[in-house]
Amino acid sequence: MSPTRRGRRPLAATLALAFALVAAACTAGGGSDTSASGTATSASTTTAGGAGTTTEGTDPTPAGTIDWEDCAGGFECGTLTVPVDYDDPEAGTIDLGVTRHLADDPDQRIGVLLVNPGGPGGSAIDLAHQLPRAGGLGDRFDIVGFDPRGVGESNPLDCHSHLQELYDADPTVDSPEDRTEILDTSEAFIDECQQKYGDLLPFLGTTDVARDMDEVRKALGEEQINYLGYSYGTSLGQEYARLFPTHVRAMILDGVVDHSPDGITTAEQQAVGFETAFASYVAHCKADGCGFGDRDDDAAAVVDEVIATAERAPIPSASADRPATPGVVSLALAQALYSEQLWSQLSRALRDALDGDGSGLVELADQYLGREGDGSYDTGFEIYFAVSCLDDSWPRDVDDFFDASATAEEETPRFGGAIVIDYVRCALWPADPKPLEPVPADTEGLPPILVV
């Protein structure tokens, strides 16, 4: 089970954040324009001299250029070329897709607002195209989105030829054969990624994306940025604030991700969250009914029966292209537990599964993975692990994951083992982790950050 969907707050809720951002603008100097005249220079840059430090001086990467063209909805779109490795800028480049919507009221323009929807894997370009009318944001801000490297319009990773086999596998490790299948399918996925993107894989972490964001700032000719980040987007915001504090004018982080625990601990916490959501679903069935008849009072037993059935043999699917394996059941549950709006779909899928038809479970699992009707997938899965395996601290021994998975399964039986073992590929990932660090509370030059 891959927690690839770290969702963001509904767009309507962005109104409150918009007002907060405008309020922050007023306290920071009203409607003054923060753009630099002429060519922008960087007053604060990072070096390889120490984590968590910023230095004043000459920026080693001069401002790039974006050749803007008109695109849909009054936006402009373009491409910015940045180094793959900021410690070795001559080693190669990558092109980033960028979009912007200029402020509708130039006389009241505050500055630029960069956004990120979360993920890792969400498209900031897509989010930017939704925001200009939210709470008047587009009146006083240039709305800017760039897809992080490996996402959307920025050289998206595509190495999911073995994704079907990977998630058909039984995520509960009950036998040596289960262990072998998990490792074999994980290695096949990683081998494909390494063959296609080996030189890029070490440079897909959030630290590099934060440096990309500063290149976007410079290319826009801005001394400071405003930033709105959801979920994983808060990781990007925190890292930018750590590296470039004097270039932050105002920042809102919604659904903050905490990178202080190690990766396995974070996975265990995710499992607890799923179990809590599952308990809410079970309570809903007991109170309002889920169509299980006299079994509505014990919906957990219904789910356990479906899981056990799939583990004995995949559940045939009347209207899907494959049966519901244990892995499919796990993904279907995860997808439905992200939103109460999917509970009725889950109940229907479980009822059908009890009658021998796993089609509804396959449909939910496909929604989770972004699988299309033709069997293709979106690229969220690849970049999720490419980033997660770099950003957090992980063991490099697969046995540590199997041991932790067994422990998690005892504590959160329906989700713990599956979620923890899903990250075993981080032990096999061909690039060493570069764990993110917290933003020091006394960071000089950093304005207050609004955390929602």
C-alpha cells in the first residue's frame, strides 16, 4: 500500500488562507510591489559548507530566463532550465514547466505567490490554474506554479512497467514466498527506474526542488516570494525557508508534514491514521447501515472476511480486467478511507466481493494508483518513492523493514504491515537518503510562518 495521495484542503477553504495571506501582506507593507527592478540578484544562497546554513554573497547560478507564451485561462506558460546537481552545475540540466497568472490589479499588486498542492507528485501548474479567483488572490498576486522535477511538465518519471505485479502482491508477509514476491517486484520497479533515470535519481529530493524554486524566483526578477503549500508542499516550504530565509516574504503551510521522526516511524503513524479512519467507517455502518444486513453491527468482520477470501484466492471480477488480489483489496480500502464520500462505494464493493465479484475493489484500487482503463498509470507512484526515499531517514537493510512490518501488523492489523513493507524499496533505492532538517526557530531574516 502506497500512501501516494496526501490530499490538500478543498479549494473553498483556500479563501480563508487567501485572506490570511493578504492580511500578512498588509502587515508587511501594504500593497507595495516586491519585484526587483532590472536583473534580480540573490542576497542569500546556500553552499555545501554545512546543513541548515545560509551565506551572503554571490550566487553561483545566475538568473535564468523563461520565454513566456500565452496558454489557457489567461495564464502564461514557459520553461526554465536549471542544473540537475547544484554542487556541479556543469554536469547537466533539467527543464522545469512553469506557469503564471499576472495580478489583475497591478496598482495593488503585492508580489508573486508560488504554490504547491502536495504529493510528492502533485502538479503545481494544475493548482495554479485553479487559484486566481480564490479569495481575490489573483487580484493582488501573480499566481505562479512550477512542476517539481520528475512531475508533470518537468521531465516526469515513467518506470511503472512492473507496477501491476508490485501491487498484486500480498502486502501481509505470511510466508517466505510473500517476502520473495515483495522483494522481486520491488527490485524490478527500481531496476527500471535506474536504467531510465539513474543519473537523475539522487537529485529528486525536496532540497533540490527548493533550490529550483529559488531559481524560479530569480527568473521572475523577485527579491522575495509568497508561498502557499499543502501537505507535502509544506515540506517544500519548510526547506525553502531553511535555505533561503531572506527571500521569504510570507508563507502559509497547510497540513504540515513533520520530518523529525525517521521514515519507519512515519509509516507507522500513517497506519494508525488509517486504522482510525477505518474505525469511523465501522461506526458509520453500525449507526446508518452499509447494506450488510444483520452484519452492519460488525462491518470490521465483513472487511476481514473479504481480506481472507482474497488471500485464499484472488476474487474474480465480472467487469474489470483482473481479479481482486490481497494487494488490490488493501489499496481499495486505503482509497475509500481517504474520504467519507467514498464510503458508499466501498460498501457496495465489499457486498459484491462477498458475492464473488471483485470489480468494485479493483475500481477503487485503480483510482488510488491513477490507473487508466487502458492499463496505463499516472506518474505519481514513481516520484512519490523517489522523493520519500531521499527525504527521510531509512534503514538500508531489508530485514529491518520486514521486522518493523511484523510489529506494525500486530498494532494496526489491517494496515500497519502493508504500509511499512511498502517502503522496503527505500532500502533498495539506488541513491542514499538526504533527510530533511527542521527550520531552526532562530533563523535570521525569516518572517513568521502561518501554519494551518
